[in-house]
Amino acid sequence: MAKKTNAGGGKIQLKWVRSFICAPVKQKRVVKGLGFTRLNQVIERPNTAAIRGMVAKVPHLVEIVE
């Protein structure tokens, strides 16, 4: 069998920068699905298309840390 590899490879650091109090429920679920538990938290996730898609859904709440 062929070995699966990450499309982007490596890791990506994300920071939760804005509260989701007035955000729709779908956006709240995306932020929680990324693994955030508190505001201004920085987390590291694999650089995959799924994670990038989740970040693209809430660009006003989450930012990519360089």
C-alpha cells in the first residue's frame, strides 16, 4: 500500500484572538473543534487541508502565528 503523507506537511500555530460570544453556533463549534479552550491561547496543529479549511471559516476569530 502507498503511504499517506500530509499535503502541507509540518505544523501550524494558531492563536484565538477574538471572542465568539456574538458569533453563530457553527463558528463556535469550529473554534472548539480546533481545540481552543481560552482566549489568546496559542495551539499547534498539523498543517492539513482540514485544519486550513476550519481556519478559513473563522478568519476574524483565529489567526495564524508565524
